[in-house]
Amino acid sequence: MTKLSILLLLALGLQDAPRDKAAWREIFGSSALDSEAFEILRHLCDRIGHRLTGTDNGRRAEEYVLERLRAYGLKAHHEEFELLLWERGDLAVEVVEPTRRRLDAIALGNTPSADVKGVVVDVGYGTPAEFRNAGASVQGKIALVKSGAPPGHRSVHRSEKMTLSRQNGAIAMVMINGTPGNVPQAGTCALGELAPIPGLCVSKEEGEWISRVAAEQPVTMSISAKARSGKGTARNVIGDLPGTTAEVVMIGAHLDSWDLAQGAIDNGTGSAIVLEAARLLAQLRKPPRRTIRVALFMGEEFGLWGSKAYLKRHADAREEIVCLGNFDMEGKPVGFQLYGCDEGLPYFKELARDLRHMGMSPDAVTSKMGLHSDHQPFMLAGIPAWGLRSPLDEDQAKYYHTAGDTFDLAKEEYLRDAAAVVAATVWDLANAETLSLRALSKEEVIARLERDGLKEALELTGEWPGP
């Protein structure tokens, strides 16, 4: 949406919106005329660079965000936590038989230092069914798996593929990036711990070459991986706009990124949106009914360390937090995703209808649970969690976790509109007299996880909340 069209709607008075019209006009007007989201992202990318947790860059990002929140007028502080840190070292990967070829590979996060040599066995996408079919053929071999999952199958995270590789006796796992362009893809292969065997990624082109050759004759690969790991600390950044009641409406995004590029899309976009939403809300200069809390989490890429640490530190979170909005890899906003919070569907559909001038639609509001971002620990604790449905453009999505995730991929209009939608939504959540959102019991959480087909995934990663 252009600045002119937003201002025209403001001039018409947002006549169809039964909300706090004065606050919404101020939010959308400031967003249209003075948005800082693009410049925030530029600073994160160009002035700081990658934000790998535990590195100097990561600490600089923690300081920058604290400074910004305080400048906006929030009561902000750091919350330090301990975690397993990891940094990549030298890596040499080579096919040695039937022909010799050096591969352009990268180590997946939490890969240990190791030297292995073995025959490659192709396990397709590395789904549980494919590993069952492969049987004993994986024992003592290097498991070759494609990223993603077959059409119609639930998404299979690389950490699940690593668990299955280990359980079936593989000595290493090599993942093939599904996106063309001769770029391997980063990402952790073990959540919160070092993997027991090396996990690597190669490009689509090199991986498919290995697969073609392996279909005709044995392929032997050698891997020499070096990495640095150990206990360390990182800091979440927390900022409050105090309300007049004890309840809290919280929004967050992970500040950390992988070290291959600038982390522009993942997750500079989410971080910039949350910071800009904080600025827009602080400019209203009036206390909300419920406290609005902003969180920039570190350690997400290593296994959701920051969001888990928040819940561990704040034992009353389930009683205090009305809901959490989490923003990760954001493109053009079109709707809302409620993570199993079925009770919130009528409210968020109505909200999307009132935000249609921003391109939102009630038809793009769903409540299926999802994993592998900082909403997950809150969702598993029964705290209502939501996010934007904001698909990335193809030219943005293809660089996920690669060396191509740089500032030039960002779309200023998407950032501006997403931040304004988030701010308007949060203001409404913070001031509604009553909300249909409620904390779920453990039994309800388990039932909705099973309904949405996530039991197997959580069992493989050791995070299933049930027996």
C-alpha cells in the first residue's frame, strides 16, 4: 500500500473501523510519513552484519536494540541466560570415489568436530517413512537427504532428519538445499546440544549430482569438520510500555541470525517490525490497559534458547501474558496465523476485516499450530500465540539461511505495512475490555498438537509435552 492511499484512508476517517480510531489514525499516519523500519533493518545489516549468538556482532545487536527501545521511551533491560554456543571452523568435504571432487559445503549448526569417511546412501527427503524403508542400509553410511518434505507431507525439520540419521546408525548426514543457485543452506541440525555426528549441507546442484552417481555405483565421501562450542551467555532485550492492569500483551522476534550473510530476511525483518511497532505505540503517549511488552530473543537459531529462557525466568508468564505475537521472516502482510488458538479466530477475523485497507483479509486467518520459531515454547505452555501471515516473495524466500540473505532483498513497503498492522493489532489487544483468548490446559495443547499432526515431529526432537 502506498503512502498516498494510507493517508487518503486516514482522511476518510477509517469510518468502518470500530476500534480506537484516534490511535489507529496516529499509528497509520506516523507509519506512512515517518516509518523507521527500513532504516532499522539497514543498521542491523550494514552496520552490524550477521548476528550469530555469542559473537561480538550478536552483542552489538543486543546493545543497539536496548538503545532503540529506551530512545522510544520504553522501560528496557537485558535478561542474560546461559546456552551452548557454536561457531563454525574449517570444513573440507570431498567425494573420493568413483571420481574425485571437492564440494562447496557448509556445516550445519551444532555440528561437532569430526573426521569421517564412508559410502553415501540416498534416503530421499529423510522422512521417518523413508528411513524405515532404507532399514539397515544406513548403518555405518553417510545419509544423503533433501531439505523439506515430499508434496503433501508435513514439513520435516533438519533436526528431525539428524535424529533419524543417528537412530539408524549413520556416521554423518549431508542435506541437499532444495533451492537452485549453487548455494548451500545453514541451520541447526540439533536443538540445544551438539549433534552426535556431523551434519552438512551442499547445494541443490552438487547434491543432485551425488544422488545421480550414487544411483549407479557406490559414492564414497570424506568429511573433515572443525567447530568451536561451549557454554556461554547471551541476552534477550525486553522493553515495556506499562499498562494499568497486571496483564501483559507481548510481541517478539529473534534478533540472532546465521553467520553466512547479513540475516536480512531471517530475521532482520521481524526484528525491524517489532522495533518499529514499539516506536509507533510509544508515540501514542498514553498508557494502555494491559502492559505492552516487547522482546528481542537471542539464540533462536541454536534451538529457541532465548524464548525458553524467558519462560524459565518468568514463572508467572502463563498467568500474566494474555498472548504472544511472534514475527519471523516477514513479507507482505495478508492475514493472521493463530498457533492453535481456535478461540481467537472470530476476534482476529474481525480485526483483519477492519484492517483491509492494509491488505489484510479474514480469509487469511487460520489457527493451525506450527513449530521452530520463538512462539513454540509459549504455545507448548498453553499461552495463546499468533503471528502475521505474510508470505515472502520468491526472490526473498530462495535465499533462506544462505549467503544471499542480504539487505537488498528487503521491501520497504512490506516492512512499513507489517509494522503498522502489528502496532494497530497490539493496541487493540492491549485495550479491549474483554478478549476471547485464554490459556490452554496441557491436555488441550496435546489434543491440538495431535490434531495438527505435530506429535511425531516433537517426539523426534525430544519436546513432546505428553507421555
